Amino acid sequence: MGVNRADEQSSSALSAEATSRFLQGVELIRAGEYFAAHEELELAWRAAPPPERDFFQGLVHVAVAWYQAGRGRRIGTERQLEKAIRRLTPYAPAHRGLDLDALLVQVRRALEVAQADGLEHAVRIDLDAVELVEEQQ
């Protein structure tokens, strides 16, 4: 039986610090500042209540994957993308105002790019910028 993350979200209020770190992390991802985003999101993850931690950790994996891709680290990129998919999927279709279905499509597409032939010696893995889309109300 799956976990109903929507029910957990309504009962899992975030502290002001976790909310601030989350919002800052999202903006940093949108700006392509993946290392800084991972730092902010990691702080949100640590401050979050247990039912929310996988969500924040999934976003950390997204930021780290794009950071690793920018450094040409194929294996690190693949591993982070796989972890992001595993952690974020239970929160889909949307969570905390983010369209996770759209994000997961991007993450799966990025995983295909990272796994493509010829990237073993890449200096940079060119992934499209992450687009964190607001949930449609």
C-alpha cells in the first residue's frame, strides 16, 4: 500500500527556517546555482519533519545531479538522478507547490542523456536547465 503524501503534507507544518531554506533552494535551482541550491535544500531537509525529509532529499539529489553533470561526472550524475526519482516519486503529482510530475519527466530525460554513449570522457554533460514549475491550482 502506498503512502498518501498529500495527507502527510497537510499535517506536517514546516518551520519558518525550513520553509525559507526550501524557497531559497528552489530559486537557486531556477537560477542554475546548483551547488548553492544543494546547500540550502540540505538545511531544509535537516529541519523538516520526518514525513517531509524524502521530498527535500530528492530535491537535494536533483541539485547535486545537475552540479555533477556540469563537471562531467557521468556516474555521479546518474546515481543522483536515480536517487531523485526514487525519493520524489511518492510525492507526485505535486507537493509543496511544485509540479513533481513535470520535474520527474525532466529528471528521467536527464538520466537518459547521462546514460547515452560517448559521455565517458565528457568535460561537461549538457542537461537542459531544471524547470521547477508551480503546481496548477
